[in-house]
Amino acid sequence: MLKLLASYNKEIRDVVLENAPQNGKYIASSIQKEILHIFAQKVQKEIRKEINGSKFCIIIDESRDISKKEQMAIVLRFVDGDGIVREQFLQLAHVKDTTSKTLKEDISTVLSNHELSIANLRGQGYDGANNMRGEWNDLQALFMKDCPYAYYVHCQAHQLQLALIAATREVSEVYDFLKDLIFIVNVVSFSSRRHDELQDS
């Protein structure tokens, strides 16, 4: 990352890597994480500035990462000052579980930390999971109680994925190919030796 920054900025290039003092290479993982954290804060500040107190929508997807932690990606969709619809990734947040109550609390906390009011929420986009789209006590319903204009829309990317899965099942050759491909990827990715052999070939 420092090499990339140094290639664009002479001031940085003059003080990092081989030009850095012997005890200050800035390549330790803790330093790299701190640099990334600073970048993230600056990007998030710019996103807040672009929204500027106006209405916005949230697009949420959660997934378990390689360390078996549930992670929730939060994307904001809004119209900027020039009238252009923008989608900006805001934050990746760790969640204890994926119950609708926990997700709502975590999303509300993230929005609050970024000084974004739920009163300005005008849309919600999630996958079709039951904990997200239910009409009574699920995530979209919980937000609708706080903000009745925060309408739920099933995420188009997830709908496309479901349509593609259904379509590929009808063409056995495509279905078999994708099934075999997934198997190969799983076999290779779970073994560092097989991964290295594939890289070397």
C-alpha cells in the first residue's frame, strides 16, 4: 500500500520504505492497519458530507468470513448534490448473530456513529432471508416502525442470483459444470499444498 501511495505522492515517497529512517519503515501490520483506519475515516467523512443530511437508503448483506465471524456490509444509496444517484460502501461491521433485533441494533449504532439519522431513511435493500423481509418482527418491519417511509426492496443482485440458479438447473450441462467448478475450488482452497501446486502449474 505504501508503494502505491509513494508512486503518486513525492512527499510520501521521500519519507517511506527505503527513504525512511532505519527504525521507521511503516510496514508493520499494526501501522498498516492504522493507515487503513485513517483512510476509512476520511472516506466515511466524505460520504457523510455528500449525503449532507438528506434522505438515504441502506443496502445490507451479511456473511460469515473465513474466521467464522458474521460480518455485515453496509452500503448507502443516496442522491448527491448534483442529482446523481450514488451507492457508497460505508462500513463492514461484525455482528454477534443475524437475528433481526441484533441486526437492527447494529445498523442503528453504525448509522448513529456516522451521524446519519434513521428519520432520513427512505429505503431498505436486503436479501430474501426470512430474518430480513418478514412483515411483522423482522428487520424491514423493525425499521418501518421507526420510519414508515423506509420501504423494503428485495436486493436485485440476490434476485438475479436466484434466477440464475433456477435457470442453470434446467440446463444439465451448465448445472454439472458449475457444480464441478465449485467442488474444484473448494478442494483447492482448503489445502495450502494444492493451492501452491496450482499456482506453480
